[in-house]
Amino acid sequence: MSLLSVQGLRVEFPTRRGVLTALDGVSFDLDRGEILGLVGESGAGKSMTGAAIMGLIEPPGHMAGGQITLEGQRIDQHPERYRGSHIGMVFQDPLTSLNPLQRIGDQLMETLKIHHGLDDATAKRRAMQALDEVGIEGKRRDHYPHEFSGGMRQRVVIALALASDPKVLVADEPTTALDVSIQAQILALLKQLCRDRGTGIVLITHDMGVIAQTTDRVAVMYLGRLVELGATDQVIHQATHPYTQGLMASTPTLAGSVDQDLFQIPGAMPRLDAVPAGCAFHPRCDRAMPQCKTHAPEFDGRRACFWSES
Ligand SMILES: Nc1ncnc2c1ncn2[C@@H]1O[C@H](COP(=O)(O)OP(=O)(O)OP(=O)(O)O)[C@@H](O)[C@H]1O
Ligand SMILES: [Mg+2]
């Protein structure tokens, strides 16, 4: 049994001009100690997928189909029972997760007391352990969030998320706001925690470089659907979907030659109220065939595309 399973996830937003489908048939599994990347351009539905797992879709948006299970148990019907305890969260801006008026050691203690009903002494010990684990030691624990750099703040948030010993961590662009060198440190920390504790991580990013550096498997999203899913090495070296190939070719660290002008996928991701017929990617695809304009290819567990090399 996989740790986390997302099956046929569909998310809709009713609007005055009709229903927008933000996610359509998104399915994937996550194992213990595995990092699964969700990648795609802005508007692909990455954060929406993370929000569905955490039960944080903003009304009137809602899950209109599918199910999410944790160790075989459905969690989408009562997500508040799992959020922050079984499912931890890390977002792009650490300040949204931290109380500016409270020392970070105290914040951790409080979280532990609330979530686990621990007494002061035990909560303090666990809080110190969690901060140790993310490399925050000594006097730093008595500091306030504004006294830390962005990277250190994100470490605090990771410690907060892990203090409850979640089985799954959803990290939505956790390093996007950080310098490249700090970004690498945080990604290495997530990797290490995942290995040491067996936590499953869903890592959301628009950056194929981060995917290559960090994840075991990757799910590529386009306009609310999965278009390619596979082992990261395989997807990176033998991407089979033209969209994935485009993402790779437009990533500086992965494109091969650095002196060449970097490729850009032509056009932009359409809005949800203007989804093209057929394959939603076809207007931007240099391999589109007549059938791509009229029929949407099914996702077969590995890719959703009519085009094949042979
Ligand atoms: N509250 C909302 N009401 C209606 N549509 C929404 C709402 N929130 C998000 N959407 C739409 O859902 C789609 C997916 O958005 P999502 O935030 O998941 O994208 P993303 O892949 O995380 O992009 P980014 O890289 O910009 O964070 C987008 O078209 C977005 O406009
Ligand atoms: Mg997002």
C-alpha cells in the first residue's frame, strides 16, 4: 500500500459564467521516504493539487471527484483531522507560517503542546530536537523570526512542520524565494529528512532544475492534468511528452549548451475559461497532429500524448 494516493482528483470552481475545472483526473502515488515532484508552468495546477491534499481549497472551489488516501484511509472527507499532524506543510514565504511576535523555540513548543498535548518539559525537548535537526542551535532558538535570514526562516518552518512527525510533507515552492546556494542547502535538508524519517514529500516547483536535483519521481502538469509521470532520471533523460521536453530545453542547467540562446515554449498557458479543444497543449506544440486538435489524449499512467517517436 502506498503512503499517499491521489486518484482521479477533480477540482471545480463554480463561477457566474460556468464551472471552471482546475484539476481533472490527477492521479499519483507517493511512497514512504520518497520525494515526488510536481512541475509545470504557472497555472498548471500544482498548488491546487497540494491544497487538495491538505484540504485547503478555497471555497467555492471544491473537490468534485476522486479520492485521497493516506495509508489506505480516506482523508479528503475530513482533512482538518490530518492537516498539520499527519500532513505537514511548507510554503514559499516562511513568514506566513511564523508568528512575528514569538521566539521560534516557543512557537515550536506551542505547536507541540497543541497538536500532541505534550507537557512543557517534553514539548521543550522535542522542540529543541526538531531545531537541532534543521541546524538551528544554541541561542538562535530564542530569536524572533525577523532576526533570521530567509533560508534560516525556512529551516524554522521545516522544523515546525516536522515537529508533529507528519507522514507526508507538502512543500509548495519552498526555495523559490531563496538564493541558489541557500536553495541547495534547503533542498538537501529536505532530502535528508525524507531519508532519515521516511517522510514522503510532495515537492511543488516550476523549476526543472530543482526537480532534477531533489526528486525521485516527477509528475508534469499542464492546465490541471498530468501529462507525464515517471522516475526523475528517466523523465529528464528521455522525456516523451513535448511539453516536458520544452520545459527541459528551457531550463538553463539542463538544456545542455549554456552559450546557446535558451529555448522558450511558444505562447503561454491558457486560462481555465479558455481551454483549447483536444489536447490543451496542442496550440503550443510543435508536434501537434490533426487529432490533437479534436481529441484529448488519455493519461495512461505514464503520459498523455498521441505523438510517439517511432
Ligand atoms: N480561487 C480560485 N478561483 C478560481 N480559479 C483559481 C483559484 N485559485 C486558483 N485558480 C486557478 O487554478 C489554476 C491552477 O492554479 P495553481 O495555483 O494550482 O497553479 P500553479 O501551478 O501552482 O501555478 P504557480 O506556479 O503560479 O504557483 C489556475 O488557472 C488558477 O487561475
Ligand atoms: Mg503555485
